[in-house]
Amino acid sequence: MRQSDMLIKHLVVYKTTTWANQIRFYITVVSVIFTMLHSSSQTKSMENFAIVIHGGAGTILRENLDERLEKLYKEKLTESVNAGYEILAQGGTALDAVTAAIKIMEDTPLFNAGKGAVFNHEGKIEMDASIMDGLTSKAGAVAGVQTIRNPIEGARAVMEKTEHVMLEGEGADRFAKEIGLKTEDETYFYDENRWQQFQKIRQQEKIRLDHDATDTTGYIHPKDVEFFHEKKFGTVGCVALDKYGNLAAGTSTGGMTNKKYGRVGDSPIIGAGTYANNKTCAVSCTGHGEFFIRNVVAYDVSARMEYKGLTLEQAATEVIMDKLKKAGGEGGLIAIDAKGHIVMSFNTTGMYRAYKKSGGKTDVKIFKD
């Protein structure tokens, strides 16, 4: 019975009864009204869902991106965000939405993940990915994988089918094959543009990483590394809030071109590149991973919300525009909180990004403006 019908029934029954029954009537009225208001609030909350994606941050300038390529990027971002949104709209989970959106970006060479992953110093592909459930705090990750077609699926399988959080290298590839995930040989991941980029960078030795024997400072500031003249960090990621109020985050990457064999960045590290907590927010990062690891960027946004009482926007701004920037780190993040507020923050000139909220409001952007 609807609460309004119940209220009418009580009104008819009690309108001519004793004062004791009238008191019970008024108590019932208050109770029913409270229930109606609470129910309305729940319904509204359940309809407040949203999804946000990114395809990497870096020095992305209009003069370096022709109209044709810009159109391709925006079309693929739109396809990705729509795929995740449809899952949410139909009552699917945030985890499913995140997985679906990231898979689309992994399946195109436009982004540095999956099929578009860059080559390491040995000319090999080594991919990383992670995913986290804000409801249970469960998480999964893979690092340095070479055969998993969609590393985000590998990360989710680690979360759901093992007692571990991260599997790496050959073991992660073997695990994926054993459970039936789709795998590919190296020819699938080969992209001529990526290969030519790698050859040019390797010949000029344009990148050095932590603990390089020629580096006595302990790390290289991005402005001191020639490779960062391009500063294109193509990591992909997604965060989502579903109709049930649950958050999820995921990130996938091919890492850095000409990176040292075995190098792992922030993308598969929970708390650095990916984090989700229903009490606060879900975060996915992109940028120079070493700095995101050192500054525990994804978790720090959540911690500032939980312990300092900051809003999502305040927390993200403090971390990306102040703390990370002062440390010399470049990049950005996307985030969504438990109320559906969205942030897309970056300290570079651009970030491939898009969001879609319940009701259909959509925005797809690349440049800072």
C-alpha cells in the first residue's frame, strides 16, 4: 500500500474516535510523512549516477592536433563514456561501467593502453592496469603483462578470482590464459606510429628513469628530460557512481616509451594511480607515474576529504595543482564523489576527458579551455 493511501485510511478511521486514538493518529501521520520523504530521497539518490573518463594528460596543444585527429579522439571518448553510461542507466554496477569504458579505449591505438601501448627499451609491450570497488575496498591489478588483450579485465579477474591484489609479468599472463581471458600475440599490439616514435626516442636516449647510473640526484625532474618535450601521457581511466550509490575506479596504461624493462608506474598501484571509497570518492590518475607513486595521489584526494572535510574539488585541486606541482610532477586525475560531484583536474596544457551524468548531460574535452 502506498504511504498516501495509508494516510487517508487512518484519517477516515480516526476522525470520530477518542482523544487517545487521535494522538495515535497524529503519531502515525508523522511516521508516514517521514517514510514518504525518506523514500523520495532514496529514489532521488538512486537516480543520481554518473561516469567520467580520461585518455591521458600532457602537453596537448591545438596547433599540434589537426582537426581530423581531434575528431577521432572525441569520437572514441564519446563512444567510451556512452558505453559505461548505458550500463549505469540500465541498473548495472559501477564496476561494470568502468570495465566497459576502459576496454573501448584499450581497443584503439589512439591511447597508450592495450592495443595502443608504447614500447619499452627492449622494444616489447608491458602493460599495467588496476581496478577498485568503493563498496568493499577490494582491488585488483596486473603489471608488466604482454598478452592480455584488455588488461583492465585482467585486473578485475585478480580482484574477483584470487586472494591477491596484484599479479605481474608472466604469472599474470598465465593466470589470464588459465581463466579464459582473451589473449593476443605481440603482432596484435604492434602499431607503426608507436614503433617509429620508439625508434626515434631510443636512438636519442631521450628518457632516463629513477636510479639511472648517470643520474646522481635520485630522480629526474621532467623539465630535465628531453623526452618530456612531448609530454604525452596516454594512460586511460574511468570512475563511476552507480544507481546504488557505489563507486568504482579503474586505470590502464602501456607506461612510458623506452622505459626500462620491468618498470612499473602508478597505474596498477592502489592508492597511487587508482582508488575508490564509497565514503569519499573514486579517482583515476594520469601523468608521470613516479611522482604519483611518491605522493600517493589517488588516496591523498580521498584522505583530504575524509580527514580534513574538504570537498572533492578542494581536495583534487590541493593535490594536483599544489602538492604534485611543487614536487615536480605533471599530469592530472578524474574523480567522482558519493554525491555525484565530478572533478577533472590537471596541471598540464590538456587532458583527453569526458563525463556523462544521469539525465544525459555530456561533455567531451581535450584542451585546457
